Amino acid sequence: MPSRALSSPATSAETVWQALARPGYLLTPWPWRTAAYLLSGIPAGIAVLVVTGALAVAGGLLSLVLVGLPLLALLALGGIPVAGLERHRLRLVDPRPLPDPHRRPAEPGLWPWALTRFREQATWRELGHALLFALVLWPLDLIAVVFGLLLPLDMVATPLLMATVWDGGEAKVVKVWTVTSWPVAWAFAVLGVVFLAVCGYALGAVAGARAELTRILIAPRETVLGRRVTELTRSRMRLVDAFEAERRRIERDLHDGAQQRLVALTMALGLARLDAPPGPLADRLRTAHEEAGEVLAELRELIRGIHPAVLTDYGLAAAVADAADRSVVPVEVALDGAAGRYSDAVEATAYFVVCEALANVARHSGAARATVTGRYGDGRLVLAVEDDGRGGARAEGGSGLTGLADRVSVLDGRLSLSSPVGGPTVLRVEIPCDIRTDIRTEAIN
């Protein structure tokens, strides 16, 4: 019969704590990994103690003649390689990623690197970890290994001691008990096996606590993660600004290029139509003139949809008023509290949310009237589009609201929809922003 490999739930554990909580812990590699973690900490701690002690003594004695200052600086940076070593040793009992909290220097070279490291909180936390490792942690590792591993193994080896280290009919077990008979020796061996099994769990708990303490001391703090989130947010905003700038460039090129050419073509066809005598040629010129007019109207709508000039020139309130005037459903606009100028990305996002909402009102709601209100306060721009239609709108119904919500979320904003059956439907958007003071707001009557 083919043999079937036996597996334990503890084998698939990601950390030693998870393995301890599952059955079959002693039958997995985790006890050996915890023992290796604690054993490796002893020589590493002794080495850190010797090196840090030598640097501290030499730097303190030579600091009067300024020769020891580099040694003290080297001691301050000594926690960095120790933390790097600990990140590798932690994989024995906790394979979860532990990123490096240090920033990359802005310039290459030893001096920029040293300045960057001295200014980081992570450097001093790692120095504290190195000192704690040298003075406290490795002695605790030694105690745990002696009492949790060496003593049980010595008890298990009692029959071997009786057979090889025989001294007048006696054998010392852990330097405490004297064994003079084989039954007692085998009893010590069985007791050692039981003790070793119990200590396997104890060593796992000690190694897990030791690893958690190390992770707390050398892991990136919230400030480091917050700084990275800030950098990502800023890069995302730069991408949004670049996207809006590209939209405006396309709008300007279409407005100043293709639209002007279409206007000239429409005028030429109109003049040719007037000069042509009645007949087939005049009919074809009339058809071409009408088609050119329709293309020009569609191009103007496309330009307005990309980025309307009124939004750039006069701001959000004027652009929303223009969109309301073009709506097939009567729209009342009240943006007195939100008539300031905002960043280009905020104005563009808010405008397209309103336009999409009014388009949905016209297509799906069956409403007789709609209202657009807005206000600015507490650093947030709040807009709401309400209609008296049939209600029952859903964001997942193909209305495009999901894409709008994603666009609003890029600015850390929030879009919400309330549309009970029977109405009314209220679309509300909140965008954190500041009022721009470098643009003069002009009133549009």
C-alpha cells in the first residue's frame, strides 16, 4: 500500500502562537524552530554585549581627546545591524514580514546616510533594543534553554549515563540526584520525556513572547507608516492633477483647433448653399451643411463634457448653473454657501458629479423638478442633488455612480445615495478641500 503522509493542523500555522493553539504541536518542526531561535540568541547576545561594551568603554575613555567620539557614534548606530540580524532570526518563529523602518538617504554617501540615521527615531529604538538584548534578553534565552531543554535531555540520557559514566555504581542526574539502579535510571528517562514534552510548550511560549517583544521594539511605528501613506496620498493627488491638466489640454486643443475648423467649414457650406442654384447640388450642400452643424454641436458637447471653459474661468457655481440651464428637467440651484474657488481637481470632480446626477434625473427618475444645493464649512465642500422622481435608484444599476464614488474617493471624499421607492432621491457628496485665495471669484448674473 502506498504510504500517506500524516499532517498536523499546527504544521500550517504562520507563527508559533498559532501552532501552540493547535493540536499536534510537538509533532511539527515548531519546537525545533523555537529551540533554534533561543539557542541562536545566546551567542548573538554575547557578541553584542562584547562589542557594545568595548565601544562604550573605549569611547568613554577617549572622548576627552575627541578620538572616542566616532566610537560613541558607532555605538549609537550599532543597533541597526543588530536589528537586521533579529529580522532574520525572527523568521524561525514568526515569518510575518517585518519591513525596514529606515528611510533611504536623499543623496549617496556615508555622511548623508549617517545624518539620516541619526535623525530617525527608529535608530534610537534599535539602539535600545541592542542594549536590552545585550544585558537582559540573551541571559533569559540561556535560562530558558537550560531549564527547558538541557535539563530534560539530561534526564532522558540517564540510562546512557549509567552505561558510560559509571562511577562506583552511581550516576549523577543534572548534578542533583544520584541514581544507583537501572529501574530508577529508566524512570528518570521516562520522566525526562514527559518533562521535555511539557517544556516544548513552555519554550514555544517563551520564544513567542521574545519574538513579540522584538517585533514591538524594531517594527515600524505608526508615524513611519503614516509618512508612507502621506507620500502615497500626495503622489495620488499629483496624478489627479496631471490627469485634469491633460483633460484641459485636450479641451483647449479641440476648442481652438477642430472646433474652429468645423465652424469655418459650416460657414463655407452655408455660403455655397446660398450661391448654388436650386437642384441636386443645392440639396447635397444643404445636407452637408446640416451634417456639419450637427457635428459641431456634438463637438461642443464633447468639449463641455471634457472640461467646460466656464468651470475654468468662473468656478464651480457658474458651471453648475450652466449645467442646470441645459438640463431638460427644471433645476433650482442654491450654491451661495459654496461659491468660492477650489482646486482644479475638486471643482472638476464636484461638477461631473452634479452633471451625472442631473443626467440620471432626466433619464431614469421621471421627476418634474430637481434641486442642487451646496455649502462649504469645516474644510469640506458638500453638494446635494435632490429630485421628486419615483425613487428606487441603485448605485449598481448601471447609473455610473460607482465610477463617481471611486473618483470622489481619490480626493478622500464620500458619495452617498438615498433613494427610497416613491422618492425623493438625494445624491450627496462631501469632499475635504480648502478655498483658494489666489483666484478672484467673479459673480455671474
